[in-house]
Amino acid sequence: MKFVKIPSPNFDKKERTLKYIIIHYTGMKSQKVAIKRLQSKVAKVSTHYLISKRGVIYQMVKDQHVAWHAGKSRWGSDKNLNLKSIGIELVNKGDEKFPYLQIKSLCMLIKYLKNKHKIQKKHVLGHSHIAPGRKADPGIHFPWKKLSNQKLSNNH
Ligand SMILES: [Zn+2]
């Protein structure tokens, strides 16, 4: 897959096994503001991928590096999900519907990442799943059903 590279300095280099994909929305007023924040050494946040409303996929941190997107988080017995996950940010103020092209790109990206890193379908989660009460993204407009209808599964 082709990605537009817009590197973020916010990541750690660590040996790791990938187990999760975590979906977010940016929750910012514009894509430009969101990217600026995801590259800010002061904000200390980042993501592996960001998908524009038109479906352009930007890569900000390499898959093998630890991006800073999940914060305090847990799923089952796993804590600090940043260590084992890939983060995907969708440009969205938080209360907007997700455009078709954005979701189409997300589905393609997830399929690609799942195959590449052998990630199970049940480990494709939202930020709200791993940080309940603290985080609401990707929110009520996020089409989980579309995601599972797209045959993303590899018999998991
Ligand atoms: Zn989030």
C-alpha cells in the first residue's frame, strides 16, 4: 500500500509483538491542527496512521515503533496498549459522520495490517474500548458493522 509520509518525532524504539489495532478520531477542528499536534514535541502524542476525510492515508510512525496514541489503557490482561498496538487516527471533529472514502481507506489499511502482522479481528478495537470512561473515540458515528462486513476476518 502507498502512504504519504509525514513523520512524527513522538515514538519509542522497542522490540515488540503487535497484537492490536486501535482506532481513534482526532477530535480537532481541522486536519492541519491535528497533524501539528501529532508532530508536537510538547504535546507528546502521535499515531502510526492518519486518514483524511478524502481517504488519503498518512504514515507518521513506523509500525515497528511505539507511537503514543493510547495513553493509560488496558484490554484483558494487557496494559499500556501502546506497546502492542498500531494506532489509526481518523480526521473527525468528534461529532461528524465518517465519509465513505475515509472508511474505505480504513478498511483497506486494516486488512493490510492484519495480514502483515497477523492481528486477530477481535483485537481491532476503539480507543473507548481500552480506556472506557476516559475516551469516547471513535464515537457513536463509527460504523463498526461496515468494518466487520468487509470480510476483514481471516477466520478468527
Ligand atoms: Zn483516541
